[in-house]
Amino acid sequence: MASTIHDPASTTVREAVAVVGEDAAVVAEALLRSGSPPIAVEEPQFVLLAADVEGEPQRLRDLAPASLDMIVMRRAWSGQAEVGPALAVARRALRPGGRVMAGDIDASALASGALLRYPARFLYDAAGLGDRVRQSVVSPTVLATEMIRAGFRNVSGDTLDEVRGRHESIEDFWVAARGGRWRGLEWVDPERRDLLFESVAPILAKAFPVGPVVDREPWFVVDGVVP
């Protein structure tokens, strides 16, 4: 993936890195492959990669001030009100010169993108989840503004596509989708899910008559540096 938030090999990995939020363990594995320190702490939404660790931190706020070189934040908030406090915690944990990379789903790109590029749109459109998805994310403007307020400098942004899965056939993709791989299924009542998939099945089969099927999701990333 051409993604600085999901493929940190494109950045300089230093002595201590934390990954916070969604798919933290996946990002940590990518960091390991790029030569990061070993994984010292691994929680469901918090992974610390460092050679030496003091205490038993279980979340970012447990770390000592100025103890990290880089933090990757992936939807590390439940709503707009949590973005500022989350970035303030990150700012406290980073050393001077440390970098934060924070990202969320690009709801605008998802809503306007091609269905074949973003297959999850089939689900969102069929279930009427578009507004729910947009309400669940923060915008690039909000994230950049809160990053500046938190004291970061050289704030900049970028967009990218993350590949959530590669499937050899539409049947394989269907199995993954029904197994809960599609974001947003948790918002659909269990009794409605079978009907939903039945309604989407013929559309998907027509859209993807042959494999492979690449399940992409658009993201934006905002990064900043501690002065």
C-alpha cells in the first residue's frame, strides 16, 4: 500500500514508536518489517515499539512525557470532541522533533468514488448508511486545525487508498463481507443482514463478473511535528 499511515516504511523509524487506534497491530507489524524496535506492549488499540520500557503502560497517556519519536493514530477517537484531547496526549508523549501521523476515513471520497474502486459503497448505498459513515468520521480540516491547536507545526495532509483485502473471486469477497469484514455491518440489525446481502448479491455479481476483487477504502492523513 502506498500509505504513510499504514506503511510506515516510507518514514524514518527511530527509537520509540506508538500506534494507537484501529488496526494498531497491523501497523506495528509493518513497522517491524521496516526496522523499528521490537514490540514491547500490545493492547487491542495500542502498540508500543521500544527497546526499553518503564512501567507497564496500557495506553498512550500512561507513557512519560517526551518519551516517543513517532505516533501513528488511526481513528483514535470516537467523535470530533475527542480529537483535540487525543492529539494533546500525543503532543505530550512526543520528544522535540517527534512526528504524529493521524488519519481517518475520507468520507467525501467514499461517497463520490467509483463503486468498483470502493466495493463497500454497495453496502452503504443498499442499507442507507452513507450519512452514518459521514457522521462517524472527522474531516481533514478538523483534524489539521486540532493538530495546530495541540502545538504541532509543519502540519500537512495527504489522501490515500488502503487495501482492506484482496480476493481471488467474487465468492471469496462475499465470504469476507458476510463474515463482518465490511465496516458498518455493526450498524445493521442482525435480522436485516441476510436480507441486505441478498439484495446486494446480484449487483455485486454483475459488477465483478470475474476476479480478483480488491476491497479499497479511501483515507486521509494529517501529520505534524513537535517544535
